[in-house]
Amino acid sequence: MDPVSTASLEVSSLAFAYPDGHQALFGVDFTIGRGERVALLGPNGAGKTTLVLHLNGILTGGAGTVRVAGLEVGRRNMAEIRRRVGIVFQDPDDQLFMPTVREDVAFGPAAAGLKGAELEARVDRALERVGMAEFKDRPPHHLSFGQRRRVAVATVLAMEPEILVLDEPSSNLDPASRRELADILRSLDVTVLMVTHDLPYALELCPRSLVLSDGVIAADGPTGELLADDALMRAHRLELPYGFDPRSVPAPPARG
Amino acid sequence: MGAGHSHRLYRHGHSPVHALPPHTKLAAVLAFVIVVVSTPREAMWAFAAYAVLLGAVAYAARVPAGFLLKRLLIEVPFVAFAVLLPFVAEGERVDALGLSLSVNGLWGAWNVLAKGTLGVAASVLLAATTELRELLHGLQRLRLPPLLVQIASFMVRYGDVITDEMRRMRIARESRGFEARGIRHWGVLAKSAGALFIRSYERGERVHLAMVSRGYTGVMPVIDEVAASRAQWSYALALPCAALVVCLLGWTL
């Protein structure tokens, strides 16, 4: 098959400067195939968030193009783009803005025009996929942080996106919640782009990684190889936790 | 809100009053209050009849009298105002218990007290039988401007989050030895309030971003279609209709 038609996400020569003149992206190019799980690594201030906000057209107006499953991000097809790109933001309290879990998960599909039994089924399915079905009628504030993060993933899954974009998915999670989230992400059958500086987590979940540094893609390759390249890691302020050796870790399990 | 995490006015239950759609209850309470307010204050028996009507609703809703009376305490400041009226009002005066009271003021006090109590009791019953978010659905259904409903629903969702943030800021202040002892410390408190405002404002921006990312275009999507049958409407409106009969009798007798 033609590789262009199977790509979930194609970003080509994307450049962007904020209105105050600060340029965040200097020509970013990469492609993510359907079903791939890719980590986007980079130090603070590398432009990761700016890049993410381009994927669903929150930020526009720079040079270059972004295509989601072949559809170009632009004013005309914004509603469809936002349905196809599901962004899970870092703080679940920002993501969960409705009074109950159920209403929150229903928000996206309802905005897309779904109603009644179909909407209810969509909500149930999304909550089941993250193991939160029994918390349907709870207010988000009364869930643990890990549970809130899982519901935040469900709110996006309910839109049946082409690509799931996670911003620092492991931040503030205790080790058990971290592992539970990893299990959930592994079990999902969608393309995933994970923005993180949690390098072991990237190695565990994503066979491929991109390194974004100073507004360009500085490296693109198998996660294990990138993390083992000391010179590359040092050059881009990426540091492994004390005692962690990526060479000693078995390759991430295949999608299952 | 969900089981076990309701607001304090709500009383969990499965009575016929709980089961009514929220907008019918809202309409009924509003109509009831309007009828009560337009009753002549001289028809004292009419107010007793209203109280009996509310008692019947409370019985149907299985709200115990103690629960209802305790929540009526919110009315106390208004009562204080009503008690003052007979002393300060002008006009013809009567002597009771060695005090000179204004007749007009007595009627005024009675008027405020009776109508106020009935209105508060009706609202307490509404709050006791309707969950907060259901009330919001009801307001939406009654075509309150959607922006107002959205603001109210965000208040419900983020009230706890912001209170939590406030508590963390207080702990941070106190951990560094700060104690608000007098007027000299008000500056610190004011700065904390300012910081809290800015944090909340920034959170608002992030929440908006998350909403836009999920297809928000300015109107909240309809998730729950709250519809009321004719029977439910007539059930809810039985209260204001009965009150209207009493009111009309009050005017004619």
C-alpha cells in the first residue's frame, strides 16, 4: 500500500513563532504510521507543547503542514481534525471539566452530534477500556489522581480518535498507577504519540522515539538505541534516572 | 453529585418528589413563591394553608421535619430585620407587654416572616430533593441563558479544586511561620487572594484549551435529554395550583 495513505500523522516543515517573536519550531518533519506508538522526547522548552497544539489546530498560522490520516489541519475541517486527534493534557483537573465522569466522557462525542443510546454505549466502552466503568457517576474531584488520569484518557478515547496524544502521561503517578496506565496504553488499538521526559516509560511503551530539541527533530529511531547513545542524550539535556541502563532492559513487548 | 458526595442540602432518596424532572420542580417552586407573595397579608389562614401544603410535599418527599427546620435557620438574619419593624415603623401604635408597637410594623413583620419562611421552606425542599447538577439541567431546560448555566456548572466542578488550592497556599504560608494576627498581615492575605485569582484564571485558560480540543464551539452539547411527561408536569404543578386556589380565596373572603 502507498505509505502516505496509511500514515496517521504527517508533519512537514512545520515552523512557528509566537506573536511576541519567540520562535518555537524551526521546520519539524516526521511521519507516524497507523498503529505505531512513538515517544516525543525533549528537554523543557524544546517546543514539545507548541508542537502538540499544532496537531489539532489550536495553534496555526506558521509555515508547513500537518496531516491527520491524510486530512490537512486547517480552518475548514477543524471539527473533524479535533475528533481525529485526541489530546490528553497533563493535569487531569483541566481535562475533566464536567460535574460527573459520565458527562465528561460524553462531552466529545456529544459535541460531535452523538445522542441517546449510541452516546451511552460509547461512554461505557471508553470507560471499560481504561477500567473505570464503575466510577461512571462519580464527580471527578473525588477520584484518585491515577484514576483521574485514566478517565482523562477515556474522555479522548470516546471520540474514537485516529491518534492519541498524551502530554506527560506518567507525571505525578505513583508506581502502581504508572504501571496500570502502561497496561492500558499497551492494550489500546490506536496510534499513540507520547510527549514525555520519563525516559524509562518511553522505553517501556514506545518502540520508536523522536527527539525534539531547539525546535527541530534532532533524532528519530528505535527508543533503545537513542537512549543508549550517550553523546546524543547529553547534547539534548536528556538524562536517564540514576542506575538505569537502557541496554540491560529487554526490548518492549510487541503490541498485544 | 454522585453517591456519598452530594452537597449538604441534598437528601438522598427515592421518593416520588425526587423522581420528578428538575425543570418541573423549579417551575413549581417559582410559581408557588409568586402565589405566596401575592397573597394579602391579612389572610392569615391562607399562610397556614400554604404551610400545610408544603408539609404534604415534605411528607411525600420523606424529608423529616427536623431536617427541614434545621435548614430554615438560614432565614435568621431576615427574621431579625422583621422583628425590628414593629419598633421603627410609623403610624398607629398598640401597647403589648409594656412596649409601644406600630400596627403597620406588626403587619409588615408578619408579612416578611410568613412569606419569607414559606419561600425558604419551598427552596429547601427543592434543594433536598434535587441534585445540584440536576438543577443545572433543569435551568438549561427552562431556557436560562446557556452562558449562566455554564458558569454555574463550572462553579460546581471547580469549587472544590480552588478551595483545595487555597488550603495548600494557607499551609505553605503557615509552614513558613506566618500567622494572620492583625491588620498588618492583611497585605499578605490580599496577595494570596491575588495569586489564587491568577492561578484560577490560568486554569480557566487550560480548561478552555481542553474543551476546544474536544470540539467545544461555544455551546455545551446536550448529553441528557431531560423530558417531562404531562403527568409529571401536572404532579409538580399540583402544589402551585392548590396554592393559587388558596390565594384567590384569600382575596375574595
